Amino acid sequence: MKKLCHYISEYMGVLVLLTAVLTFIFPGVFSHVPPKVINYLLGVIMFGMGLTLNLRDFKIVFTRPKDVIAGCLAQFTVMPLLAWVLTRVFSLDEALALGVVLVGCCPGGTASNVITYLAKGDLALSVGMTGVSTLLAPLLTPLLTWALAGKTIDVDVASMFLSILWVVILPIVAGLLVKWLWPSFTRHTTDYLPAVSSLAIVIIVAVVISANAPRLMTGGLLIALVVVLHNLCGLGLGYLVAHLLRLSEPKKRAISIEVGMQNSGLATSLATIHFAAYPLATIPGAFFSVWHNISGALLAYLYRRQRG
């Protein structure tokens, strides 16, 4: 069983890519699965992460806040500006450009924590960045969207905070408690956790593609190219920023992933609510929701094969 779990986690990127292709061809297979299942799966993964963490991991984040601050600054500068540049380079129409900029102006999502964990990055730093960027989002997301796209939006801070609380914080705390109360049980389960997380990511990708298949087919190759470039450049520039700050390899990986992976679900939701006059504005968020899970899984695979 341990050997099977090792292969599942080791080749997660291949599994995710294969699942993405098959689900796109046969979207009806997962069409009956409600999107809310994604939150439950993320919660399970976060619980598993809690089993691998210690309180001292989070103490380091709060005693050295410069890493979190630097990462968040990179996220709210690199991704919005990249989005703006790409919309100009590819001359996107107003609706698609608005959607791309909105994705770039959103905070990090919970998927970034999962990928950081699988990539053997600094999970505590990743969770800290997600929390801080989410708290900053009600101010920065509308401000940056207005500055770069000329459109105004309202961000529901209470809803975002509760989402992070239920999907990220509470499951991790539960995992920490289980590890403290039943250390023997925890030691016997940790070998299986990466495989469980990998399979959860595979299911999440399948559900996301199934739910967004019509929009993905509507979007076309151009918006897919823009989304891919946006994500890959964000991942690369995030790593570069961390490298210039001379951070450790686990911190470089965390900041790279946190900067490159946006809360695209939030972007899609905001576009649906506030830009009803621009229905195509939801397409970039839908593409990003699919692609960043694929690229994240592949990146985690590459990071895990490196030393550091």
C-alpha cells in the first residue's frame, strides 16, 4: 500500500493532466458532483496538513513577518501588472481583459496551500500569506481593479474570511490537535497523506472542468494562452523575488506558488455578480481554476524531485 501511495504522489502531475484531458472530452462523468464538494476535499487536505505541522512552524511566520509581507507585496504587484500587460500585448476585448485583470487582482487561494504542501515548500508561510492576502483583498482587489481596468467592485470581506476559516484554518487546527492527542496514530498515517492529497486534487480538477466545460470551449485558444502565460510568469517571478531576498528553498517554493496561484473562484464569482453586462469576463477565472491546478501539480512534481 505504501508503495502504491508513493507512486500516486510521485506522479500526481501526470494523473492531474490525464484527468483534465479525459474530463474535458467526457465532462458528463463528473457533472452530477456538486461544486461544494471541492471545499470538503480542500478541508480534508488541510486536515492532513495539520497532522504534519507543529506550532513552532507558525511561530516562525509571526516572528519573521517580513517573509509574509514580501510575498504579499509580490502577489499584489506582480500578478495585477502581469495581467494588465498581457491584455495589452494580446489586445483582448474589454470583457476578457476585465476578467484577466480581475484574476490578477485577487488574493491567493487555498489550492496554493495544497500545492505548497505537495511541493515540500514552507507550508506555514503559504498559509500565512493566504490569510494576510485575503484580509488585504477587500481593499486592494477593488482598488487595483479600478486602477487597471477602470471598473469598480465590492468584495464581501465576511464571506471571504469565513471561507478561509472553514476551509483552511479550522481543518489545520483539527489536524494539530489530533497530532497532539494521538501521536501514534499520526505517525502511522503520515506516509499516506501525500497520496490522499494527490487524489483529492485529481477529483477537484475533474469537478472544476466538468462545471466549466461550456465556458472553456467558448473562451478559445487566445484566452487560454493568456491565462497560461499569466500563471507561469507569476510562478517564475514569485520564485525570482524570493531568490533575490535570499530566502531558503522551501520559502522560495511557497512564495512562487502563492504568487502564481490566484483565488480564481473568487474572481469568477465577482465577475458574475458585478460585471453582468460583460458575461465573457467570467471565462478567464474559469480557465485559471482549471489550469493552475494542472500547472501546480506539475510544479509540485518537479519541486519534489529536486533537493532542498
